[in-house]
Amino acid sequence: MNQPSRQSRHGLLDGIAGDAAVRLLAIGLVAGVFSALFGVGGGIVIVPLLVIVGLPGRMATGTSLAAIALTAAAGAVAYGLHGDLKPGAAAILGIPAVLGVVAGVALQQRLASRTLTFGFALFLTAVGIRLLV
């Protein structure tokens, strides 16, 4: 029996039914609006919604990071066109952030999913409290 190649098992739309695609489109729309309004969307909006629709936490995180690349580029261009972008500051933030992502992925792979979920929930709670106080 032939095994499908890794690429065909992980294709762009493999295993995504029509209703799931609609939910993903809705999540993307919500994340885009939140991203443009508040500068958030990826981890705070996309990851929890992807988990709710059934993606495992690690897959939701990886999928969110890939989506963020697209929304960040579009948002940066739009804000840049309005004169509301500081490219130098973005580079100073972004370059070490790349190193942080590599370290974070390495750490995430060593932690239990339940630990990650609990830590993320605590982080969101702390952010929510800070914004309200």
C-alpha cells in the first residue's frame, strides 16, 4: 500500500471541509479587523478560535503565525501609506522577535499542551485585567 507523500498529507486545503473553510474565513476576517483596530489578532484572536473549531493547540499556533505574516504585511503597508509606520523601530523590534520565536518554538515543543493552554489563559487574563485597571 502506497503512503501519501508528506506534501500531499499536509496540502493547503487537505482535510478542510466546506463548513470548516467558512469558519476559517470568518476567523481571518475577525482577526484582520482586530489587528487593524488594536494591533492584535494572531495569538489573542486566531489561536483560541482555531482551538475552538478543533485544531490542536500547537497546530493552531503554527497556523496563526503563518496567517500573521500575511496580516502584518498588509497592515504595515496600509499604515505606511497613512504615514503611521516607523520602519527603523519595526526593525529594532522585529529582528530580536525572530530570535524569540525560534526560542519560543523550541520551548513550546518541550511543554505539555495542558501547560501551554493554562499559561496562555493566565496571560490573557493578566492582559485583560491590566487593560481594565
